[in-house]
Amino acid sequence: MAMSNQSSPADASDDTARSALDSADGESDSPLRRAGQALVAPFYNHRHGRVRAFWRVLVPLLVFLAGSQVVASVIGPRFGMTAGSLLMYSLRAALVVGLLIVWARYVDRRTVSAYGIHFGSDSLQHLLAGLVIGIGIHALALVVFLAGGWVEVTGFVNIGAATLPFTLVVLGWTVAWVCVGISEELLFRGLFIPNAAEGLGHLSNRAALIGAWAVSSAVFAVVHFGQVTSPVAFLFWSLIGGGLLGTAYVVTGDLALPLGLHIAYNFAGNTLFGLTMVESERVPSVLDLTFTGPNAIVGIPGAVNAATVVVGVAATLAWARYRCGGLGLQTDLATWESRD
């Protein structure tokens, strides 16, 4: 990630501006009080009145994973693929939205907008740009597949095992992809990166934000364990989570851009072009494709998809530079200002 000079210099003494230092509290009058504070010190920073950064990152992630497993186990056996997926992803999104609101108010003690959640015209433009770039990534991949003779369009409307009308199927999956984007962007970018950056408070704002971005990228790949079946697949999902979505967040400070990218990437790859059908009959798609190329080229973590994601990263950086007047890390994400 090539960044400009918008980042702040290191300032190890900036303890009041960055809760990430999570330093120990001073002496108290009572030995018993000091002992109690020592016991809770790994979990709670008395100076700032907040749970420490490590737990502010880990607990939401565990709640999301546990909640997803519970929802999947309850919903999966009772509904068809489209209805079940829509309900499951909707409940996951509701879980994360509710968690973020509670977390911001009572645990993180920051405003919701500090996560990069805005509703103005700038965010709308970021969202639309993300949608265009996300669809464009898969459109480019399809063109390359066709030009290389690695795929054939054998028809339109691949409904698979769905029993609903195709229009309802497409609508249902579109809403499902919106819910996936909301839940995962709020969690892996919004909640994760600012708190992880605070946890690296001994570094400069710039270095802390880069470190949080890198950790978030790796965790995003690990959480997609069902699709991470090799080191190459791990690198691919890290590229998606960090190179594309994480970069969009840290250079704009606005969740709208990675949200648009995430929604469009899932929608175009699955429901619109059916490029994920190379490995399994996962969801109905507008195009019915037959893949003839080697999996190393046409597979989900294959060479073409990886290369087009890199092109998408370049397009995202170009948009951020155009819209923001330059490229630079939004280091405010690595700082904390109490909402109180």
C-alpha cells in the first residue's frame, strides 16, 4: 500500500489521546484496592474506564462466530438454500449491528461515527464507487476466462436446486449479500481495526494502523476457514480482506467504500456471473458457466481472480486519491476520543 504523508508522527507520550497504551494505574491508598486493581488490570484500564483493547477485539469476534454457528444450526435444517441463507445472513447482520451499538456505548465508549459510519453524500459516493469496482473485478475476470478459452457460457439462468421463481431467488440472494457485507465490514473493519490499532499503542499512529490492518486481514482469512483449504487460498482471502477491503477502509476512514466493494464482489461473483460455481453448485446465477481451464487458473483463489483483485485494489486507491484529494492513512482511526 503506497501511502502519502497524511499520517501522524510517533508520539509515545500521547497517552491521553490514545487509550491503546492501556498503561497500569497509579498507586492507590489501600493495599486491598491495589490487589483488586492488579487482578482486573489485564482486562480493564482504570485510567480510561474501558475494557482493554485485546478484549475489545476478541470478544466481538467470538460473539459473531458463536452466534453464526447457533443461527446456522437452527436455520439450516429448516429452510431451503435461498430462504435459509437470507434468514441466516439477516440474523447475523442484526447481531453485529446490535453488538456494535452496545459496544460503542458501553464498552468502547466512542461514537458510532468513529468507526467510519457516515450517512452523507461523501459516503454515498464511496458506496456507489465500491459497487462499481466490485462488479468490475468479476466482469474483468469473466472476460479473461472467455478470452483464454477457460470457460464457456452454456446458458442463462442457472437456478440449481432452487424451487422459487428465479426473480425471487436473485432478489433474495442480493439482500443476503447486502447482509453479509454489513455484518463483516462492521466487524472486521469497523470494530476490529480501530481497537487493534489502539492495542498497538507503543507504535506510531501510522505503524499501529498498518499493524491492525495486517492482523485484520489474516483473521478475515482464518474466519473463512471453509474456503481456506491451502496456503494459496489463505493468501487469496487475506488479499480480499486486507488488500481490497482493508485498504479501502484505512485510506478513506469510511466504511461505505469497503461495504460497497464487499456487497458487489459477492453479488457479481456468485449471483450475477456464477464464477464461484467452478468448485460447487453453491447459489443460482444469471449466467450458467462451464469451466474448462485448470483450477489453478479458474479456481476461486486461482491466478485470474487474484490478479483481478489486484486490479480492483488499484482502482480503489485511484478512487480514494481522486475523492479524498490524495492518498494517505486515516490515522484518526488509531486514536480514541471518549464520547462522554
